[in-house]
Amino acid sequence: MSLSLFDLSGKRALITGSSQGIGFALAKGMAAAGAEIVLNGRDTDKLDRAQDALRALGARVHVLAFDVTDHDAVRVAVDEFEAKTGPIDILVNNAGMQHRAPLEDFPADRFEALLQTNIASVFHVGQAVARHMIGRGAGKIVNICSIQTALARTSIAPYTATKGAVANLTKGMAADWAQHGLQCNGLAPGYFATPLNQALVDDPDFTAWIGKRTPAGRWGKTEELVGAAIFLSSDASSYVNGTTLFVDGGMSASL
């Protein structure tokens, strides 16, 4: 009985920004837990390669290409998918971007891009999917936050602001939608080796700093996020709402 709580069989999960990195790792892990996967992104070539890779593992996979920052395009894509294919039971809002620069020199256009990609997309996709979930009286929304939801570091202040906002938007989703049977939570990774962080992974000084600053003593591996994602997407979290789960090797717990 206890293990069945984590079974995602019969569920369909839309994961934004899932052609690579954390999004792809979550898609792979959730497929292994039984979920049917809906990959999303803007690069159709990357999406096709991700789809082929998952299907080679026996996963049931769809591709849904749309721009998460375009409210109308999101609504149309989600509504058409629901009508033609079936319900989206789980949404993982993973799409995001990063830009590094001293705050006093941070380009205004990059700040706006961060707001649209990291925050507005969570609203756009969350609202479009939740409208269908509400009608069914059930649904899971997992918003990907960050260690920067709780902490700041030089050169990424706008990113930090966006990820703090995602955690608070998650609380707002829970406040509005828990009454309709939805569970809306955040998943906050620490420092993981991904394409988004490749410049930092390749920097020996920064990697050494990660080893000293993180109690676990190393970068995280993307597959180490899968268990938390499955928990927040499954019946095991039926009374968990509006919280953010940090998976960071202990970084947010220590000085």
C-alpha cells in the first residue's frame, strides 16, 4: 500500500522546458514511475530527440511545442491537447533562464526576459492547466524554484527575485486552488550540473566553492530530484499544499 502512493500509472504529466537538463531528468524519472509524459519546449529538434530517447526506454510520450511566455499560445495549446488527447493530471513548471551580470550593470531587457520566462510562464501555464484540473476536482502542480528562492549570490539578483516570486506564486496557487482538489507545491534544487550551469561546472574555482559550501560536498545530480518530484506529483502528497521542498545537499540549512 505505501509504495502504491508513489505510483504515477494512469497519470499524464506536462513538463515545461523538458528537452534537456532538469526537465528531461524529471520526465525520464516520472515516466519510470508510470506517468505518460508531455514534453514541452520551443526547439522542435531538441524535443524530437528527447522524445526518441524516452520512447527507447519504453515511455509513452507526446510533444507539445509552445512558448511558455505567450499567454494566448499557452491557452490554445493546452486546450487543444486536453480536447484531442486527454487530461493533464500533473504540471511541472520547469522552464527557466539565467543571465549573470553585476546588478548595477544588469541589462533591462535581460531583466524583463527573466520576469517573463521564470515568473510569467508559471502563471500562464499554471492557469491554463488548472482551469481543466478544477473542473475535474483533482490535479498536481509542481513549480521549480531554486536555492535562490531562499538565498542570494552576486551577479544573479534578478534571477533570485524571480525564484522568490515563484515560491510565493506557488503559495497563492494553493490558497486559491486547494479547495478544488489541487495540490500546488514548489521544488527547489540547489546547485545541479545542468546545461544552464555549465559555465559554473567548468569553473574549477566555483566547483571547489560548491564542495566547501554544500554540506554534501558536491554538485547535485539531476536524477536526485526525481524522488521529490514523484512525491509531489503522487497521492503520497495528498495533504501537502503551498510548500517548497529544498533538494540542495543541505546548502540552505547551513552557514
